[in-house]
Amino acid sequence: MEMEFIPIDYDYFDYEGRNYVKVYGRNKEYKKICIIDSCPIYLWAILKDGVTEKLTKELVKEIETIKLDTKGRKTKVEKVEIHEKNFLGKKVKALKIFATNHKDLQDVASQIDSPLVDKRRGYDLNYVTTYIIEKKLYPLTWYKIFGELLHNSNEFGGMDQILNVDFVIKLNRKKIEKKQENFVPKTLAYDLETDSLKPENGEILMFSLVGKNYKKVVSWKKSKTDNKNVVFVENEKELLKKFVELVKEYSPDFLIGYNSDHFDLPFLKERAKKNKIKLPLGIDNSDPKISRGKTLAGKISGITHIDLIKFIRTAYAQYMQSETLSLNEVSKEFLNDAKKDFKIKHSSKIEEKSWKNYYEYNLHDSVLTLKLFEKFWPDLLEFTKIIKEPTFEISRNGLSKQIESYLLHNLEKYNEIPEKRPTNNEIGFRQNSGGVEGAFVYEPKPGLYKELVMFDFTSMHTSIIISYNISKGTLTTNKKNSYESPEIEKDGIKKKYYFAKEPGFFPLLLKEIFEKRKQYKKEYKKNPNVITKARSNAFKVLSASAHGYIGFYGARYYSLESSSAILAFVRQFNKETIEKIEKKKHKVIYGDTDSVAFTRNESSKKEIKKLLKKLNDDLPGVMHLELEDFFKRGLWVTTRSGKIGAKKKYALISENDIIKIRGFETVRRDWCPLARKTQDKILRLILIEGNEKKALEYVKEIINKIKTREIKKEELMIKSQLKKPIAEYKAISPTVVAAKKMKEKGIPVNVGSPIEYYIAEYNGKSKLVRDKIKLPDEKNKYNIEYYLEKQMLPSVENIFQVFNINIKEITEGKKQEKLGKWF
DNA sequence: AACTCCAGCCACTT
DNA sequence: TGCAAGTGGCTGGAGTT
């Protein structure tokens, strides 16, 4: 039979010792389809140089005899082929060794220990990845498929009878559909409310499900409500059964939660266990699987379970204003909507009349989650299509994994054998090999400047990699016909690295990404919509992560030499650009990595653009310097020590009155809102009006309010985050103390949890800040001295210093030295 | 007890 | 394990006077 088909979720199973893939998806009538298929399973043995044909043939014969009988499986080498391949850009002769079961490839590889074999590769890819590479059945792409309908068939042990889908098809062949129609997936968001954050301590009170024209809250805590979407069951056990029943009935492609890998799905699973029932959510009636690891991932067979927080974290967090990734803040930023007001309490303490609000609250969380999914769906779709991994992985992978997947799915064009993942030993070695010298930061000259210009390099690291053909594979000792890096000093030894001019697959692939980035950016500008934006953004993210990937210890194509060469070029180009601009008699104020800011000294904008063009004419390859903007004013301050200009800290106002504040306390979460807002205000007064006097008056006013206790406590909360488990801290900082306090009160504290506290008055002798910490709900008077000395003054002091105003003297009175001065 | 110095830490910028 | 290095500036603790 033939049918249209769009692959969504990939899974695999073993049948009679062989591997098969189940690909779940839809046809155009929205019927749920599962395709069963398989692909060749093999690894590569790269032969040493100059192995004769005779020896090769003998080796092939030897390898063909390999048989394994481990882990209850019988695997053997089924055939061996001889191929001309590339490995890291070099031509090699390699044996393609086909085996019975993918899970045994590693063991087969370790059986091949002939001295003729240089390296063994390609045994460490996921089976699903291998399948997609081999069969080119790409996720979220429309196909016409041809195959055999399995209906009450005995094939694969009667698989088709277990699967809750409309059609099970054994795939024969497929072709890509010319017209790639938009696919709107069937989505369902869910959220739980529980009596505890730990499944061992509390029951699930209710859950909500929200899909298109579908809203439901199910609870066993019966109370009056007008909301017709709320239904009741008898107890938690029935609630769990209802969850499974409703999800199955709805049959979503994507089941979406927020933080659900860590909370909702494991909670459901644990409570099912407690109630001694199964949770057969899978299309094959299997229970969800929570994979262990540093980060949990909840997988449901046949339904793509998405934990949105993860995708937002990797793909979006860097561009976001929100200070945490809580559902509430993220919804505010992206949806202009927020969670419903409801103070969560233990169910025993919830008043009868409040339950209806709790139901609403629960429902709205799923509404927000679904809306966020819809917001990010274009991005998930484009990332999936570009990288060619299932959305399940795409939504959870970090940046390095994304770029690596892109590489693996594109190696074939270059006839490349994939490099292996580093072993734990190699990772350890890489981590201990020390860092490389990073970029150059120009020490700014503190002051308020007028008529500024900023230039910056477009995708600097990436364009350097492309222009100088830098990568693990192109690194060479041959100085002829090579690009030479600037001199690099490490451990007192000076050296240069060389990279062959013959283009390598890594820089070429990166060039492809780089050019697509440009192309889709143009397309987006010409035709702005969510899809063109998402496509442009996906290539931007991939392009920007390339250098980080090369220097990442877990990368297959890690190269310390490449990374240090790239950064040496970065320093060189920045310094050269600064010199060239100075030669034109402009005063350079600041520069960091890929940017230069200077005053234009009455030069016209036209002249500046001419200068830019001239600078660009001298640049090699795809390197490009662009005009970031013209700025009316810009402010740089000294460091706290007061002598030198502070790097990574400045404020600018463009000619269109757009204010850009970098590094100042204003943008730092670990300063209290009062200090941040006051600093922001005075920066604005200075930038917009150039009026430091008005700014001074404003600060005096605030200082008075602090002294007279007119400041609201919310304005004084200091936020921070735990970056590791409490026990691992060597230093007992205020954050750690606050976290411990929270824990004592039964508030769960995990890595990444936001910690919030304020500094209170204290009668004891201690001078330590940590002894004065109060949590937001602990009543006390705020510590006037602390907020003046450690928050307010430090945040504005250096700004006024630029105008030769000593704020400390003004507010304290010149001669007072002791702290009594404030009263 | 009061000081200096810096490790440890977090949140930034690029 | 899950992209990099450079920077500012706080806090607490060790060491010194």
C-alpha cells in the first residue's frame, strides 16, 4: 500500500536478534501510523597506510569469522567490504564491517585488534541516528511511502496488534514529497498539582490537560466549582487511570510539560508504583521510561514527550530578559500572560471555597504550557528539520550536541567516517590540559563620551574558522601550502599552528551553515514570519556555537590547537583594527573580542562608513566588520579600586535613543532591585539629558528613603542561584546560608534553584553578612547600614566619580568616618 | 581586634 | 558531560600585625 507520511517519533526494538526501527507519524488525514523498518548495521576499521591487497583480503576473511554470544544474543560479522573513504579529511582504505545487532558493535570492534588496523570508528552512534543517516527518513518531512500493511499479522511477534495506531506498515520504499505542506501536530499540555514536591511524601491532587479546543481538570478532591471542565474521580488511583485514559483517547503527537522531565512524569510514575498500578501511556502500552543521568528525560513510546523548559534554556535563554526560567516569568515574557494567583498549600489546609481557584490555577498552567509550545513550535520544527534528529532529542540537546548531530548527518557528502566520542580517559585528559588564552579586552578610559561609533566583526570566530580552514582534520605540521596562526604562547613556549589550505569538511560544513545563516536572515527580512525567523535563528545558533564546540571536552571534533589558533586570530584582528582606527586619529575608548568603540571626532558618518569599507577591504576570506551603530553618548567607569577603567561595563545611548547597558549592576540579578533601579535611573538621566546634577538629587532622595525605612522589602531582596549541591560548597556564602535556611523550612532546594533573601538588622556581634540573612517571609527590619554601604553606594559611586562628584562625601559629610554618620 | 590578601563564587560580556 | 574565555566584585577565611 502507499500513503503520505510524516515521521515524528523514532524508537527501536529487537526481534529475533535483529534491530528494527519503529517510526511513528501521521498521514494527511491525521491517522496515526507506525512504520517498521531496518537498516544496515556496521562499523569501520581504518587500515594503516600501505597494507597490501593480499593482507587486506586475509584480514577480511579473519574478521568475517567473528562471532559473539553475549548478553543473550548471538551476533556475528555478516560481511566485510573494502572502501575508499576519508577520515579527518585524509584518504584512507577502510573495511566496512556489517554485524547482526547494533548493540554489539562495540564488542565487535574490540574483537578487531589486528596490527593492520589503525582505528575503529562508527560503532558509537545511536541506532536511531544511524537509521536516519542510512535511510534518510528525516523527521517532520513529508514522504510518500510504499509498504506492506500489517494487520493481525504474526510478523515481529504480532507487533501490529499491540500498537494503538491506525496503520502499521512494513516499509519497502519511500520518496520525498515535493510539496512540503505545513504540519500542525496534535498537541496536549499537562500539569500536576501535588501535596508534596517529592512523590514519596504526597499524593497527586489533580492534573490538567489542555489541547486544541480541549480543557480538562481531573481531581479526587471534590469541591464546588462552576467550571464544566473539572471532573472528579474517587481517589488517586482512579486519577492515574484517568490520566492514561484521557491521554490515549486524545492521542497526541506531543505531550508537553514544563519541567516535566524532572517533576510531572517521574511523579506520575512513582505514584502509579505506590498505587500498584501500571501507567501504560505508550502506544505499545509501555510505561514511561525516565532515563537516569545528570538530567532526567522522560520518554513515552510513540508520543514525543517534551519538557519545554529544556528547549527554552538552550535555544532561547541567552536572548531572554526573564531572570528565571519559571513558567510564570517565561509566560510573562513570551505570552504577556501569567500564572493564576493562588497560594499553594498542603491540601489539608486549603479552605473549601479555595478549591475552585486551585482547579483554575492548575488548568491555566497547562494553558500557558500549550501556548508556549505553540510559540516555540516553529523553532522546534526548524531545528528538527535542519539537524535531522527527532524532536525528542532536539528539544533536550545542548548546543554542542546539536552541532555535532548536524555534522554527523552531513558527513556522507564528504565521504567521511565519523570520529568517535571521547572516552572518559580522554575527557579527563582534555579537562586537565588547561585552558587556552581567550580574547583581548581593551582597557577603557573612564568618562562620558559624545558621538561614538561601534564596529564589530560578524560571527567572528566562525568566519575565522572558515577563512583559515581551521579544524582537527586540517591541522598540519606541513608549513607549505598552509595558513599560519599568529604566535601563541603557552607555559612560556611560543609556537604557531598550521592549517592546510585544502578545504576540510569541518570548515566547509561550517561555511554552509554560515552562508545559510546569511541567506535565511535575508529571507526573513524580505518575508518576516515565524518560520523564516525560526530558520534564520537556528542557523544563527549553530553558527555561533561552532567555536565553543571545538573547545568542548566532550566533542568528537575537539581540538585544543584549533581553539587556541582561533582565539589568537581573534586577538590579532581586534588589536589590528584598534590600531588602524587610532591611526585615523580617532580616539578608541573600548573594545572586547570582536568590537571596537571610538569617538568619531567630528568626522561625518559618511567618512566613518568609508573607513569601515577600507577596513573591510583588508580582511581575508569571509571576515567582515560591520557598523554596530552610532551613539550619542557613552559612559565608562573605573573599577571599584578606582584607578583603571572597568572592562565589560558600559552604557550607551544610540541616535535613536535606544539605551544599551552592559555589565552594570542594573543588569545583574544578584543586586537588589532598589540598587538596580536607582542605577538604571541615573544612567538614563546622564545618557539622555547629560544631567548628572539631577541624577545626584535622585540618589540623595533614595538614600533618605532608605534611612527613614520607606523602602519596601521587595525592593531589597537579593537573588542568587545554587550552582551545585549545598554540601559541595567550600565557602559559606550568604547564598549558601539562605539555601540552608530554606531547606530547614522544608522548601526544596536544588541545583539551579533561585535563592532569595534580605539583610536584616542584627544585634549580635558578628560582622558577617551571613548572620543577618532573612528569607522573604521572615519578618524583620532591613539593615539600613548594609543597604547603604553595600548596595546603594557601590552601585552609583563610580558613575558620579566620572563627574568628579564624591557621592560618599556628599551623603556622609566629609569628616565623618564612623558609621554613626548615617544617623 | 583590625587589618590585608585572595580563594571561592556568581553573574555578567563577548 | 552536554559550547568557550575574560572580567568585576562580593564574601569569608587565612594569615599578619
